[in-house]
Amino acid sequence: MPRFDDSDFGVEPAPADASSKAPQGAEALSPRAGSGATLPIPSDPNSKTIEIPATRSSISDAAQYMHNLSLGPSMKDRRGSRNSFGTSLPIPRSPRVSRLSSVYKAGSPSVTRDLLASQVQDMSKEKVEAAKNMSFVFDIDGVLAHGNEPIEQAKEALKMLNGDNELGIKIPYILLTNGGGKTEAARCEQLSEILEVPISTDQFIQSHTPMQALSEYYETVLVCGGEGYTVREAAENYGFKNVIHPKDILAWDPTISPWRCFTPEDRAGARPRDFKNLKFDAILVFADSRDYATDMQLIIDLLLSENGRLGTRAKDPISSRIPIYFSHGDLVFPTDYKGPPRLTQGAFRIGVEAMYKVLTGVDLERVVYGKPERATYTFADEVLKSWMDEIHNEHKLPKNIYMIGDNPASDIVGGNMYGWNTCLVRTGVFQGKEGENDRENPANFGVFDNVLEAVKAAIRKELGDEFKFKWNPKINPVTHGEDASAIE
């Protein structure tokens, strides 16, 4: 599919009138006049971040460019309502802050196989170029795994892309998930074990990975979500200097949350101090809350406070409100539960928004990262180029990108809007019947029973129907010539 210009996404630069000018040397970005959520983007070209322009609240003027995407009403509504008006999302420049490769080594091809594969590739240059000019972007939950349980077809698909194919070549792929809650290194180690293939942090993006760019603007942050204190470790790994976990505050004053969930184990890992005079700069929701009562209470306390000081109430909570960021907006996601998908961070966000509106009478200005936000897809481009450099020494973006997901409202919407080929699978949120696409947000490449079928269909399109999906250990390029990869 063709790629689109900024205008196709309904994106426009901030107005250049006097009322919207930023301080010299930076561009002030604010969701709405009077909101108080100002995010200065440095003009220094050596900055570690990239600004992704704001998405307007309406994309009707771009509809003429997107009719071929079967743009349904729900797609328009979702793109138009995700982020507050005028808010730009910064993302980190590649390479990222933490570049730690997975420690998983089992199943790596032997040196002999690498040599044979190199010889085969020398004789199949046209196919090699086609293989390097395509790539895959995988969602995880509902596509590669259900919680900690792998989807068996995913193992085969990833092994084939890692070189178990007729060319013995690595076909580029990255993982792009709205999940999160721990460091990229920890998650990749877990996935490597589950999927039985090496997953590197250099090919992995979780919902809050692009949010590391915010560490250039905020020093003291409340970070919510995840199990234990893993989100604190993730935030500190991104470079945030003063990371406060909700349980740190509970350890200081348990009465701040009357319906709290606070165990002796929680207290042992907490970092209590006197938070009365501490000024919070922002609120970051990295993952699903494990204690809705406490997290919602503290978030509302800070949103209504005087410039981010706990225990205070602002005379004008709108103008003095500190900014709040959510790592994604999905309402539901698939788990290892055999019934319908479970509620996730989007439900938590809706709850916070509803409470805030009841208490103030106005809508909450907030910023959402993750799929289908454009910033996440732009960051994916950066990661894909770096991964191409890592495995093929070619720092470029493959021409044909296939997004494989299970959620039409995020995976497919985002991929369609960004000009990728989108594949919808029936192993997660989407449970359509055979031959049935999603009515409101249809996948443009097709619907498949599982990820392996989607991968095979894409490869056949790019490399031909005769392409073999297994490496033949009996090959001898010297004696077999052009037929070296034929499987007996």
C-alpha cells in the first residue's frame, strides 16, 4: 500500500500566531489554552527526541485520500478522539536508551549451516533482495501468545523468519505490543523462553517504550501500573530522575487511600519519604493497575492539586493541572482466560476521565501513546531500520511491511492509517467467521486463522508460491546449483 503524507493523517503544525509561540529555543506544545500541560520540544538537532505533530480532532478533510482504506465511522471516531487537541507526542531517536540483546541462545544455526546458507543466497540474489525488502510487525497478546502460553503456530512462524527457510536468511520482523509494565530486557527474556526463539530488545517495542522521550522534560513523575515495582525500574531505565511509585506514598501515609491494597511485601520494597512538599511534574500510566483504588485516588489527587503537590487543592484545577500520559488506549485484550477478552488500561483511563469530569465539570486533557497512535508507528520505523542494520548491515526501511494483529481497533486501524499491509488473525480479540473481515476496521491484506498462515501468505506474495518454508539440511550448493534449496 502507498505511504501517506502528514496531511493524510489530518496532521498540521501548531499555529504560528503570537498566542501560540514557544519560548525561544523550544516549541511549547499545549493540549488546549489554559490546560497548563506545556511540553517544550527542544529545537536542538542533537536532541535525543523526535516530535510527532499533533493529530487534529477531525480528519474529515483527509478523507479523500483514504477512501481506499475502507475507512469506517469507528476508525474516524477513534482517530479523532484518542488524544487531546494540539498535543504532540515526543519519541526517542534511534538507537534507544537501552540496547540489551536477549540472552536466549538455544536453537541458533550452526556455523556450517551459516556457510551453506551464504552460498545459497549468493546464487539466489533476486529472492534475497525480495526477502530483505519485506518485514513483519507482530502484536503479541492474541497473535504470538496468550499471557504466558505460546500460540504454537507462532513458534514455527518466528523460526522460519529467523532463518529456517530455503534461503537460510533472516526476514526482518519486530514486535509491537500495547502490553508493558516491565523493562524491555525482562520482557524479551520472558518471550524468548516462551516462543523458543531469541527476541532482542532491539526488535521490541512495548506500549511505554516511546515514552522514554518524556524523561527529557519531566524529572519527578508518578508511575502507575504493573506487578510489584517493575514499572519503577522501567522508568528509571529510561532516564527519569525521580520516579515515585504509588506504594511509596502508601508506605508514607496509608490513610491516603482508604480502600488500599498494601501487603508486607509491598512495604518491604517501598521507598517512603515526606511527600508533602514534593512537586510532581507529570503522571505516567505505564501498564494495567493492580490496585485501582489507590492509583485512581492518587491520580485524581494530583490532577486536582496546586501544581502537582499532594494534599493541596487548586483554586483553578484546570490551569494548574499537571499532565497525564497513558501508554495505550485499548479497552480489552486477550489473555489465557478461555472466555471473552478482559478489560485493560483503556477501561482504567475511562474511569479516571469520568471521575475528573464529575469533580470539575470539564473533560480531562490527556495524552495516549501506543497503537494506533501515529507516534508509535513512526517509532516502529526507526526500530525497523535499526534492526535491518543489525541483521543485514543495511540501515533502511523495508518497502513491504506487514502488520499482523488481532485487534481491529488498534492493530488494524493503526496499520491501515500508516500505509502498512494489515493482517487480522482469529486467535485473539477478533473472532470473526471464516472469510469474514471486521466490518468497521477491515484488514487490507486479509483475515487468517493464525499468525503462521498470515506470514506464509505474505511471503508467497513477495517471494513466489514456490518458496520453501523449511531449511533443507541435505543441500550442497556446489552439486545442486540452482536447485540447492529443493526439499526432498
